[in-house]
Amino acid sequence: MDSERTSGLRPPRYGRSGLSPYQQLVQQVRHALRLGLLKEGDRLPTVKEVARQVAVNPNTVLKAYRELEHEGLVAARPGSGRS
């Protein structure tokens, strides 16, 4: 199965959206939640997987995941990643 379809994440579009890459990732996860593409309890791809898939620094993905966690949209589960 295509990993982009399963995660709902696309490579950031530098300069076109007016948003930084981490903000674009946050926006994409929010959108996937609204559309029901991601549901409560679904595991998000690992930081390394997303960084490789969308060609950004892992710190960028981590920053996006931390913001989503701060907003209560995802929760880190020790030993099993974020969901």
C-alpha cells in the first residue's frame, strides 16, 4: 500500500503555501483527522518514516508531532509511538 495514502502526509510545498514545513505537516494531520482519514487510536508514522517520505529534517517532523500533542490531537505512547 502507498505510504503517502496511509499517512495522509505530502511533501511540504516551499514558498507556495506561506507556511513553514512543520506547519504544513500539522495542517495535513488536522485535515486527515477532520476527514476521518485518521481516527482516534490510529498510529502515526514514525518521525524517521515521515522525514524520509516527505524529505524534511526529522526535527521538523518532531516539532509538528509535539505541536499536535500539545493541542491534544495526538498522544505519545511510550514504546509504541504516537497515536
